[in-house]
Amino acid sequence: MAEHTILVVEDDSTVRELLKYRLGKHYEVYTATNGKEALDQIEETIPDLIISDIMMPKMDGFALQSALQADKNTRVIPFIFLTARADEEARQQGERKGVDDYITKPFDMETLLSRVERLLERIDMFQNQLDAEIGRDFSNRLLPDHTPDIDGYELDFHSESRQQGGGDLFDWTETEKGTYFLTIGDVMGKGLRAKFYAFSFLSYVRGTLHTLLEESTSPAALMGELNDMLLNDDVLEDTFATFLLFHWDPHAHTVTYANAGHCRPVLMTPDGATVHEHSDLILGLEEDITFSEVSLDLDPGTALLSYTDGLTEQHTQEGGMLGEDGVRDLAVDAYDDASSIQALLDGVLSQSASDSFEDDLLVVWLKRLAE
């Protein structure tokens, strides 16, 4: 399918078919013979650009443009008038109505194609700027502005957002007993759609945690509730997410977690690192799943690394991906560094085929300080 769609509104069949043929080499083109037909077409598919004659039966070009201007969903569609009326009054009337260009018949096809290309490039530029701004806003809302400050512990995170990336999220919630739930996830998909669903998903997670923590602090039980929520909610029913849910008790020095298809955490000690094998099905796939959980002791000097797949899927200079083993080895190298996350990221990039990360990236590092 062509990248851009153009609606040609023209009652002269010869001109209409000529435009459809020439523009159709570069864009997806559909046609209407008058303004009324055009409005019916637009109800089905909103085009990226409209090329319209002025003098037409049933509804002329000015009436069509006025109808589009009155609707918030169509008023920003770029509009080119193509007409035999070359007088200045018609041109001024078109300009007052917000028409983007005005070409008189007979017209030079190459000139028309050039102006169409220019307008569509302008659309792409504005859309990219808007997407980037909205994407940054969603990304910021998927992350906390600070982490808990607990004696004897360091909890830090790092996030990098790419416009083409998806919905990486991280959050924490304190319980009444002074323990914490850490939530780390990756909503399937790319770009703004994934970020929107990640934002909606995180809102549900927060609400679910606040409600269910009165009954249970089991990550596995809470994960089951989140899975049911995804399957039964009309907005999020087609949303799939990998998810890590940690219950961190800094007083007992333990972490209990449930893993729904997410990158497996790495537990590091002065003696080395272990990738924990535990992982259940991702959220939103099947009903009535029973999730399991694992408890870990956080001895002095122990660190727990969690991350999203932007780390493991980074391409290396050898042509493959860094992978789980590569992350584990680089985590060991970064373990004693004063800025462990930055040391880890620097290590990844030192082996990468590019000098920057290719996808959205989230890294969370929890460490119990040595006594």
C-alpha cells in the first residue's frame, strides 16, 4: 500500500482519470465526481491530501472546503484547488478558506506533482515533530521522578526512549508495612501506539496494586489479576506485555518476584552472577494462568539487575545480538563500579555495531551495600 493517500475531486472524467493515473504511480489515489461524493468517501477514509475542482455539480469545491473546515477531524487536510477559473477573485476566495495551493487549468503535470510532494513532505515533518513530542510525554509518564531512599540500599534506573521504540515502563509502590513493589514491563508494539497502551496499562497496574495489596502481597497472585484485567478490558484486550513484579522487603533483605515472559533478572554477588531461569507466560495471552514466584535473599553486596529487551537485542560488532549471556558478563564487569548502570551501558556500546542504542531501553539496578 502506498504511503500517502490522495482524494481527487473532479467532474471531468478525462482530467480525473489522468490525475489518478499519474498520481497513482506514487500514491494511493481514490476519486469523487463532486463534493458530496467526496464527503462520503472521506467518511470511509480520511486522505492525506485533497485535489479538487471548484466548479462541480451538486456541491462545488468551495462548499466542500467549507464542510471540511467545519469538522475538527478534517480541517487540517491539505487542500489544492484545481480549476479553470483563473480570475483573482476565485484565488482570493480560496486563500480565505485556507486552501494550501491553487493551480489553474490547463496545468503542467510535473508542477502539480512537485507541489503535491512538497505538501506531503510538510505533513510528514509536522507529524514527526508531533509524534516525537507525544512520545517523550508518554515516556516520561511511564517512569518515576525518584526512587525510594533506603539505608543500606541503592536503587537506580536508567531509561532511553527512541521514537520507533515501544512501551518500557518502571514504577514503584510502598506498602503500609514499609515494603515496596517494583514493576518493570514492556508492552508489545512500536511507537506511539505501544507507549499509549503502556501508559494505560501502568494506570491499571497502579490501581490494581492499591486495591489488592490490602488482601495479598504475593507477586504471583497480583500477576494473575493483571492478566485477567488485560483479557477482559475492552481497551486493552489486544494488549500483550512482558512484566516483572518484585516485592522488595528491605527489612528482611528479601525480594520475591513473579515474571511474565520478561527478560530474566540477573543476581550478582562478589563471586559472580546468576541469570534466574524463572519465567511464566506473558500477560494477555491465556485465561486462568497460575503464575509462580521466586524468593531471593539479598546478602550484603548483592545486586539485582533488571532490564528490557532493548539491551539484549542490541546488535554487536560480530553481527549478532548481545543476548542474555552478554548482559550477564557485562553486569559482572560493572558490578564494582561507582556508577554501575553507566558502566554497564558503556560496556554494551563498546561491543555494539552502532554508537547508540537501537530501541527503547530500561535498566533497573537494586543493590544491598556491603556491611
